[in-house]
Amino acid sequence: MAVVATKQYQLLTPESAISLASELSLFPNTAKLTCEEIGDGNLNYVFLITDQTSGSGVIIKQALPYAKVIGESWPLTLKRAKIEASALKKHGEYAADLVPKVYETDENLAITVMEDLSHLTIVREGLIKGESYPKLSTDIGNYLALTLYHTSDFALHPFEKKALVIEFSNPELCKITEDLIFTDPFFDHETNDFEPALQVEVEAIWNNKLLKLEVAKLKRSFLTEAEALLHGDLHTGSVFASEVETKVIDPEFAFYGPIGFDIGLFLANLIVQSITREGKQRDVIHGHIRNTWTTFSTKFAGFLEQSEFDSFKDIEGYNAFLLEKIFHDSLGFAGCELIRRTIGLAHVKDLDNIENEKKRILLKKQTLKTGERLIVSRQEIDSIDAVIELLGEIIYEYSIID
């Protein structure tokens, strides 16, 4: 639904965002509206419009025609706003309680008006502070199973699924992923960003032919396997949560790709937390890692048994093969995410905000080594518990070095 079809694209300001909210009749006439730009991402403006009388609010998100983190020298398509809104609506058909409600959209202004989630915390920020979010992994595991199954060939008639593949063609943002996750960190590329103390480890990655071969295979999967409608950028900064609620946001990178990609990215960001925590706090994250996969795989396996469109669902060993492939793909994609978040263009606060330089560098080396091991050895890792054991081994190795 277009808000005002005749409007030309223009950047919103807090004042014009309030005017737009009033024009859309999102609040009563007696409302006293205030606006705050709260976006801390790389690509968009995010305005929180609040009625000071009632305390109710909405979010107006506007896509910028360039990457905010770089500037106008890196132009971006505004179509991503439509992709994001459509993905929220599609995923909301199957996981309504786990995504924000979309109230209005306007393709000309590249805006999405959606549910205010300011009562929740961005999970990355909370985890850095030591919070644990008891429902997080169950909710994300369910979100992954519900959205990935119901947008796949297992659940959709081939005509419907192929129409969705076309609708969610997202080449510009996919190219960002192709470059920043699967290519640039593995070569001496100008977009890479890392501390001099990591030079030896970085050059080892650039010169590791086996590693680069496996990354090439994973990139080929990303490019060619249109299995399900992905979120496309599912990390802990794309999730709001409290102790009782979880909401997945920001699917502007949504497209049809390999099922393991979303799973791998989320697991990787939990793994970063495992590396930066200690003792029982680390055990909490290990519980989330284990439960994310277990919840997803259990629910997804149940869905596979009910598939209307897969004639081979009752063939012994077939569903197990599918889940094994998804698991190994997830580990490989997780490894790529760990490496790119450490030495690529876009980092994570979990690591970069560690003030003690010696500790920060040591933890980044662990992150790189974990990423490498997950990529190269993914086919030999047979369970999520084995992943947690691998984390323990690497952490122990570096504790001896330290």
C-alpha cells in the first residue's frame, strides 16, 4: 500500500517524519508527537515517533540511496525498502509473533512504517552487557524453521515458489554479501579492515588454498541454491528481545538462497559471544547455540514429514540427508561470518569494543581460527555438541599461548 503515491524521494528529517505520521492518521488528533532518529546501522534512517500523551509509538524506517557507513560514493538501490517490507509480511504469515507488524509502506519515499519495538533491547547490545534472554534461542530456532520451511519447495507449489524467487530478486544487496562475506576477507582487498597485530593471521588466511577452495564452494551455494526466502542478514543486531519476547527485524537483504545461510550467520554471532565470555556466562551462550540448532532441526524435521510437494519424503534416509546438508552448510557460512566480522569491512562491537588491546587481539585470533576450522572441517563435524567442543578446544589452545 502506497502512503502518498505522488511524492518524490526526499530524505526525511525528524520534523517531516512527524508530519508524515500525522498525515497517515497513525495517532489521534490530540497527540503530542516527538521524533528521535535512533538508527545505528549502516544503510538507513530509523525514526521513532512517540505520542507524549499516551506513550504509544511507531517506527518509520527510510532507506538511503547510499551506504551510510561509506557515503554517497557507495550508491544503493532504494528497492531494498520494498524487499524488506515484503519479507516482513511474508515471514509474518508464518511467524507473526516473531516479526514486527508493518502498518504502511511507500515505495517512492522508500519507507516502511512498523510496530514500535523500543520496549525491547537489541540483542547484541544486551549480550555484550552479559544478559542472556532465556527465550532467545527457542524463538529464533522456531523463526528459522517456520520461515525457511514455509517459503521452500517443501511447502509451496513450484509455480508459487518460483514467483516468489522473482519477487525477492535482490541483486544489489546480494552483491554486497557476495563481496563482504565470501570474497574480500580472503584476499588482500581495500575494503578489509584489521589491526596490524593480526597481519600474520590475515596473511595466513589469504595464503590458505584449502580454506579458499572451501569458501569458493560456499559462495557457489549462496549464488545458486534458491532454497527458501532468507532474512539474509540474521545477526544479533537484527533481533530485539526481552526475557519474554523476541522480534526479528531488518530483512532488507532478503532473497531466495540456501537454508543454512540464516542459521549460520546467527550461530556465528553467538559464537563470538562464546569467545568473549568466560565461565558460566559462556555456558549460557553454549546453551543458546545448542538450543538454536536443536529447536530448528526438530521443528524442520517434523515439517519435512508433512511435506505436500516432496514425493521422496518417505524414502528412508532422505530427510536425514537434508538436515545433514543444512547443518554442514550452516557451519561453513558461520565460519565465513566469523572471519569477515573480524577482518572485513563491517565489524561487531562484541570484539571491537574490548578496551584491553592484548585481550582484544587474542580473542580476534580465536575468532579467526574458529571460522577457519568451521569452514574447512564442516563435513567432519557431526553434531552441535561437537561445535561446542571445538570452541572449547580453540579457547584452551589460545589460553596456553596467552
